[in-house]
Amino acid sequence: MNLLEGKRLVITGVITKDSIAFHAAEQALTHGAEVVLTSFGRVRRMTERAAARLPSEVEVLELDVNNAADLDALTESLTSKWGGVDGALHAIAFAPEDALGGRFMTAPVESASAAFATSAFSLKSLAASLLPLMGAGSSIVGLDFDATIAWPIYDWMGVAKAALESVSRYLARDLGPSGIRVNLVSAGPLGTVAARGIPGFEQLSALWEQQAPLKWDVSDPGPVASTICFLLSDMSRAISGEIIHVDGGFHAVGAPTAPACA
Ligand SMILES: NC(=O)c1ccc[n+]([C@@H]2O[C@H](COP(=O)([O-])OP(=O)(O)OC[C@H]3O[C@@H](n4cnc5c(N)ncnc54)[C@H](O)[C@@H]3O)[C@@H](O)[C@H]2O)c1
């Protein structure tokens, strides 16, 4: 089924073929979408290398999401390329090293603010830059790690994700009247560059092996990518301000389940 036929999608956050956004782009292309990737600065060559492994050729546009000139240039480039945009994936997060890995009590405000700016405020920035190009039926999707509770090691990134959850609700409020939906996918742990950069990531992913009722494969972003495609498609046309957990059911249970009696 060509779920995304005719959709013009902006996909941020591809750095390697392990990136969640890479799998979202791959599935979106397979579902008939047109895709543009964004990347920035030094990592752009890595994005271009990953892009070459997608099923069709895609353009890579410059976007440091904290850079106002890049955001303006993105609007201009997409106006001349497509004249409109039907959907966007925000797959961007960053926290300085001293804001993660068990350093919650010592992280300076500058590091917490940097995590907030790149990982949460940026959803608003991306939405604002695409707004002039989006019409009714457009969809914005972001990527979350359940921020309703405190985790080991996640520290100020967890606080930034709580802010992202709130930003997405305010965007749903403000963009809904224009027919634009905003939703998040709350993913279980996946072995990407960003995740492996968190000291103690294995500690988190090991929890999933014990507790996810459906089991969880940290090396397979496919299920998360499929849900992103669903949210970018017209199938989700009445969903906004929502957070869909794609975590093997982990969020629904409080402790590992004992094996069922035979
Ligand atoms: N991997 C996981 O376990 C997991 C779980 C839940 C949610 N997420 C979220 O998924 C999203 C994508 O991360 P990923 O795990 O695929 O890792 P990744 O390292 O593949 O992607 C992170 C991306 O953020 C981009 N980025 C960082 N700073 C940026 C900036 N200033 N401007 C533009 N882009 C910037 C990087 O270039 C990179 O492409 C993030 O929001 C992450 O928090 C990841």
C-alpha cells in the first residue's frame, strides 16, 4: 500500500544508517513519499553517505536547528523545490556530556539549557520554519523517550524530553486550527549514535530485555519508523497532541513479569 503517496516530507536527524530517521526515510520512500533530509556542519558528509543507501536519491539540506539563518534558508529552499510540505520528522537531540550519565546534581545550567534548546525548543523552531509551507492535513512528528518518570543516567536529557512532550502539546494547540497535527513517538532504547553516547546506555537497554512484554530488539528501529510513517500518513488524520509508545509495551508494566505457569 502506498501509504505516503504524494507526501513531501522533511526528515531531520539522519547521521548513520542506524539512525531512527534513516529507517523512517527508507520506509517513507517505500510508501511513495518524496523526501528531503537535513544535516549540518561536520556531520553532513556522514548524512550524505547514509543517504546514498536509501532506495532513491534524496537531497540533503543544511540545518543546524539552533541557527536562525539555516531555518530561514530551509523555508526558502523548500519553497523553490516543492512549494509546499506535507510532513516533517524531528529526530534531533543533544545534551552536553556533563548533563548525562549520572551527573544530574552537578550539571551546570548552561548544559541543561543546551539540552533544552536543541532537543525541545527546536521542535517549535522547525515547525515555525515549515509553517508557511504546510496546509491542512500536514503532520509533524517528534521522537520522545518516556519523560513521565525519572530514569537512571538520562538526567537533563530526560528533563529536555519532558519539555519536548509539552512543546508538542502546545504546538498541537496552536497549529490544530490550521489542520496541522503534532505528535510524538516514545521509543524504547535503540543502539544509535546518540544513544551509545550516553554513558550507561546498556543499563537502560538491559531493562527492556527483562521487562518489555512484547520483547524488544535494540538493533531494530523498524517498528518506530513504521509508527512515524503512520503518523505522517492520512491514516492518523484525527490524532494530535498524542504520544504513542513504541517500546514493546514496557511503559505499561511496573516490573518484569514472572514466566507464565505451564
Ligand atoms: N536511540 C534511542 O534509544 C532513542 C529512544 C527514544 C527517543 N530517541 C530520540 O530519537 C531521536 C533521534 O535520535 P537517534 O537515536 O536516531 O540518534 P542519532 O544520533 O542517529 O540522531 C540524532 C540526530 O540529531 C542531530 N542533531 C544534533 N544536534 C543537532 C542540531 N543542532 N541541528 C540539527 N540536528 C542535530 C544529529 O546530527 C543526529 O542526526 C532523538 O530525538 C532521540 O532522543 C532515541
